[in-house]
Amino acid sequence: MTQAQAKYLKDYQAPPFTIETIDLDVNLDGKNTLVKAVSKVKRTSNHANPLVLDGESLTLVSVVIDGQAAVYHESEGHLTIATGLDEFELSIITQLDPEANSSLEGLYMSDGAYCTQCEAEGFRRITYFLDRPDVLAKYTVRIEADKLAFPFLLSNGNLIDKGELDGGRHYVRWQDPFPKPAYLFALVAGDFDLLQDEFITRSHRKVVLQVFVDKGNLHKAHHAMASLKKSMAWDESRFDLEYDLDIYMIVAVDFFNMGAMENKGLNIFNTKYVLADTLTATDDDYHGIESVVGHEYFHNWTGNRVTCRDWFQLSLKEGLTVFRDQEFSSDLDSRAVNRIHAIKVIKNQQFAEDSGPMSHPIRPESVIEMNNFYTVTVYNKGAEVIRMMHTLLGETHFQAGMKLYFKRHDGQAVTCDDFVAAMEDASGIDLTQFRFWYSQAGTPMVTASDSFDAASGRYQLTLKQTLAGCLSPLHIPFSLELLDEKGLSLVNQVLNFIEAEQVFTFEGLNHKPVASLLQDFSAPVKLHYPFEVDQLVHLMRFASSEVARWEASVTLVSQAIWQNVEHLQQHQTMTLDERVKDSFKGALLDEKLDQALKAEILAIPSASALVEQTDTVDLDALALAREFVLTELAAYCEDELTALYRSLVNLDCTKARALKNQCLNWLSRVSSDAETFVVEQFEKANNMTDSLGALSAANTGSLTCRDHLMAQFETRWRDTPLVMDKWFMLQATHDSDDVIDKLRQLQQHSSFSMGNPNRVRSLIGSFAAGNIYQFHRIDGQGYEFLTECLINLNQLNPQVAARMVTPLIQFSKFDETRQSKIKACLTRLLDLPGLSKDLFEKVSKALAQ
Ligand code: TRP
Ligand code: ZN
């Protein structure tokens, strides 16, 4: 690939020209779609360079400057326009073919509707432009289309004109009063059902709220609308931030590369994060909708009003907005359970990214394809970095920092450093050392050791931090609780851990305390401490923090699994400590324990989560050891699980359903009643959480009823794509030796399509990422299957292909045999003619390791 050139943060330069206003005229007409863009361009400094615009996959029709044909040169990716003028009107006409656009970037068609996706660099597929986030322009957009097929014509801002035209066509004009970067531009044309409502802001302005969904789905839009209203109210009360336009629109489309997009005043959403009713959506789906609707809404301030100077600063908006949506969910619902979910993302996915070939700091320094950097590192570790600042500053100072940030930077395109400076200046807390979190890649390792001197009553905790390639230690907020032997809390505080090695001393203790370390996962680090079983049992019972109790349960069961991996390797029989069994039974019986938290404790770490705990893994031994421990626990608790399951069967609440389905999952391994429970639950279910809970228990336990129930489910939901995604996912994650043949057949299923990212993710993505034993089959068939899919997707949708290659490039922990089979597949990809730069970047980095 010749065009695969990296760009560097250090090379950033302010734009040589700015564009202050742009008038777009979009004539939607299939293959003959024409876009006329009239821009006011200004030279920003005293230089004589030509104007160089970005453009991709465009047919150029004409270029005019101040009414005169311009002198220009078109090359791959650029349009170079010669001019000596300092200020001029530039008029460009381009022709597009949205129907042929399967990449789902720029202007494309989703199920008969036109829609756009411009982040990160999609606007350049609509017209030639300065497609970079530090060029902010005011947009006026005229859209023209056939009225019958496209009754709704939408863009950002306020509707200022509309009218009828000859030949059954009509037009609208939209104006967005807020200057914005091109990545926030959006346009939609189609026929929809519309759910409308309103929100009165705290300063008594009325905002019209609209949710557009495919015809026939109106009843599934209510939860998204309710979530939007909650988001608006929450941002006012917690962050003192109010919405700024008179209308807020959400459009749900079937073909979408990611979750949703925060285009100013016109969010475009994947249907997965809008449509819900109890029959078709699970409790988790409801929660996902609420958090994504919140996320996109919160971007209006953190992202849109204040945006990024360049794409290396992506975490400025994404880390902060993820932090905000996590806080939103936590204020609305269980803080502990939300925190547990966030911790799992870091430990299971972000740590994996850190130890693979795509490792990068939350503010990357070099990028080949920007789409490859919408990562768990930028988003979720980015949110952890914001959370640490929140921990260090406290809510009051943090909110003062937010205020100062908006005061200084409203309407600007800024850097991560500008954000930290605002936090620093508003709080008076020095964040110089803290800033290394932005520039250092990889997972810091913290090793803890402790000692107690009975004579003096002195307890000492020694913390050491190491991070490969890091010259300076990080500022780590290290949250600690010390418990006495009765479980009483003696110390509960956040330590400022700032040196490579630091000793913390606590005086006046009668006994050696039990330490709850890194409470609430106060920093995204790997913690090493030689916990004894009794200490973990103590923490599971007495830690003040619910998250810490859950953490203790994870450590306890993980240690038991790893011990048995060792037993297997040494040809010894596997065993499980009675204390481990008893503490899980104790948690199961604990009536004071929140049901949702109990469900989390029962959700034993997945095999891939366990893989992330080590540097090298014997996958075959791990599979046996994990299965052994789970089965032992389930057998030991069978009566209690059965009783608990029965007591929960008829409760209509989210937490009870979560716990019930966990019980069923355990019972499916050991209980002779499991078949009956599963079939009954499936048949009586009046909601998707229960149906899916039954099916997935049948799937994990490989119960006899499985195939029959799967067939029933398929018959019922054939025509509901989002529900079929669940079915595809169950098929793909079934640990059965013929799963790959099955997947090949399912690619021909009438509900499947390689062109739709949701289908691809549920059938192929969930196999590669969620069926670890079959994907990593020693015969290499799993790798080959994924590679074939990727070869296909490389042409169709490079962005989605590159997202799905992840399990194939994170191979460093596996054995030689597997690694060499993976590398053969990667080499095959690298040699592929027409390899996209998205895949090129990841595959070449993986092979260079
Ligand atoms: N900015 C969006 C968000 O975080 C995500 C996004 C980036 C996106 N690029 C995209 C969504 C491409 C869809 C397609 O909410
Ligand atoms: Zn976002």
C-alpha cells in the first residue's frame, strides 16, 4: 500500500486557511446526486501557499473562485487550488453515488433512506473541504429530493425554509447558528415514523424533541425519548449545562458502523441503541440505550461546543463524555454495578489492547487511519483518567474546573492539555505529574507488600509502580481501606502514590489489618499482592465498598482456577478449597446483599477475562480448570441456587431477573431440573431478558432442549433483525466442534447480510471475540474462518473489518503453534491486493511485533 502514511501529533500546524461559512446544496438523486458547496475562505497568515482541500471517492464537476473558473489540480485525496487571494468565495460541485457506498462513511443509503456519517474524516467524501476539526464553519444546508420517497429532509440546526418543486420534488433549508467542524455535519432524507415530545429547560426555553424510526416501530421509540429527557435534566442538575438549540433530533438507522453519532442537533443512531420494547429488548439493551442516548446528548457540550484541535486529542471529548455518561448511569441507578461494568471493560479489553500491537496512550502520537483510534484506550481508559482527576479534586473542584474550561474555550477547538490546565487552575492542585497519564502507553503495574509490627502496632504498606518505557512515575490515586479482624473499618482514604516506591505507615493498630487495595479501581493499573484465601473471604464479607467485595470474589475464584491450571500441568488432580465454596455459598445466601451485585458475583470471569490476568496461557488447561471450578461451585450450592431461582421466578424487576438468570446459568451445569427450568422459563417469558436467559443457559449447558428452543426462537423472530442478532450471537458463541460449519451456513441465512455491521458483529465478531475455545482451535480453523470474512469485508466496509481483526492481532499470550497459525493468516491479509489502510495499520503492526 502506497498511501499508508502515518501522521504525527508533533507535526501539528494551525490551518493555513479558514472557512467561516459554508452553504451546501444537496440534490439527492440516486447516482446523480449533486453537492454544491459555496464557502467563504480566508488566508490565516502571510503565506503564498495554494489552498489544499481534502477529498475522497468524489467526482469533481467544477471549481469556481469569485465567479471565475479556478486553476486547480486534483490528486489522490487532495484538491490543490492556486490562488493569491486572501479572501474569496469558493464554489465546488461534486457528484456522488450514495447507493454504491458500502463503507457507511460520507453520504450513503440505509434501507431506502439517505444518511451521513462524517466523523472522523467522512465529510471529504461529500465535498472537497478543509476536513479537520480545528476549522469551524457556520453551515446552511439546502436539501432537495423526491417528496414521496423522502418526505423528511433533515440537517443540523433550525429549519428556515421549505417548499414544493416541480416533478414531485421538494426542498428544505436548515441553518445551524453554531460554528462547527465538518465531522459534526449531518443530513438525513427518508420516510419515518416520528415520535415527538418537548423539554423545558431550566431557563424556561422550550425544546422540541424528535425521534425518527423506521415505519412501524413507533412503539419502540419511547424508551429512547424518555432517556433523552432524563439526560437533559441530569446535565442541568449535575453539570449546570443547558441545551442550546430549539430542536433536538435522533434518527435511528439500520446500517451504522458504530453505536451513535453526536452531530449537532441531529444525532444519528444505530437502531440497536434506540428501538426497544419488553418483548424484543433485554434489560441490558434498555440500559445500553439510556447510556448511549446520554452519551450523545452530553457531547453537545463536551465535543460540540468545545471540540478537538486535532484527532490526536480525541480523548478530550470521548474520555470526558464517557465519564459523564457513566456518572449519569450511576446517579440514575446502581453506582456499584455500573462501576463493575466499567472495570470489566478496562481489565478485559483495554488491558488486552495495551499488551497488543495497537497499544497507544489515551492521546496517541501517530496514526495511519483515524478510524482505528476509536478505541477502549481513548474512550474507556480516557474516562478513567478523567475519573482520577475527579478523585483527586473532589466534585466541587472538578465542577469548578468544568466551568472554567467552558468559560475559556466555548466555541473553540482545543487540546487535552487545555482541559487539564482548567482543572489545575480552578482547583489549585498541581497536575504536572498527572499529565503523564496522557502520554504514556501501556498498563502500569503496582506491586503491594505489607508488614505489621505487633509490638509497636505499626502497619506498613509498600507500593511499587513500574511501567515499561516510563521514565517518570505516575500520579496514582490509590484508594485503601483497612479492616480489623471483626470487619470494622479502621482506615478509608485515597493515598497520593507519586513515587516509584513509596511506604505508607499506619500507627496504633492491635492486629494486622486486612487491606482492601485499589478500592473502586481508583486507577487503571494492574495490582499485584499475594492475597491469602482468608483475606479474600474477609474482604468479600466486610469491605465497605460493594465493588471491593465483588473484586475480592473475582480474585478468589481466579486464584482457584489458576491453581488448578498448575495442578493440571503437573498432572495432579484438581481441587477446590472449602473456604472458596463456603464464601460463594455465603454470598448466595446473604440477604443483605443487593441482588444485582449478587448476580455480578455469580458471573464468574470468562475465559478471555482470565487470559488477561496472565502473560502466557495454556488455553486447554485453563478451559478444564475453569469448568472444574464452576461445576464444583454449582454442585456445592445446588440446593441454594434452586431455592433462590424458584424465589425469583415471578418477580418483575431488573435485578431479580439478572440474578435469576445467573442462577439458571449455574444450574444448567449440574442440576437435573435445569431442562425443566429452562423450558418453562422460555415458554412463559413475556420479556426478552427471560427468553434470552433461558436460551443462553441452554447454550452454556448444551442442554438437550437447546436446538428445539433455538428453532422456535428463529421462527418467531425471523423478521426482527435486532432480535435475530441475539440468535446469531448465541449460535456463534456455542462451544461446539461444528460451530464453524454452522457459521458458514448461517452466512447464507435470509436474515444475514455482510453489508450490515450489526449482523456481521453478532455472527462473526461475537465468534472471534466471545467463543475463545473455538476461535483458538488448535487446528487453526477459527483463524481461517475469520480471515476469509475479513477478506470479504475489506472491500465492503474497511472500518468494520479493522474492528473485527482485534482478536487475531492479540496473540502474544498464546502458544507457538497457535501463534504461527495466526501469523500465517495475518500474512495472507497483508498480501491482499487492495488492502485498506484500516486493516493495513493493524495487520502490519501485529506482524512487526
Ligand atoms: N463520536 C461517536 C461517539 O462517540 C462515535 C463515532 C466515531 C462514530 N466515528 C464514528 C459513530 C463512525 C459511527 C460511525 O458517540
Ligand atoms: Zn462519543
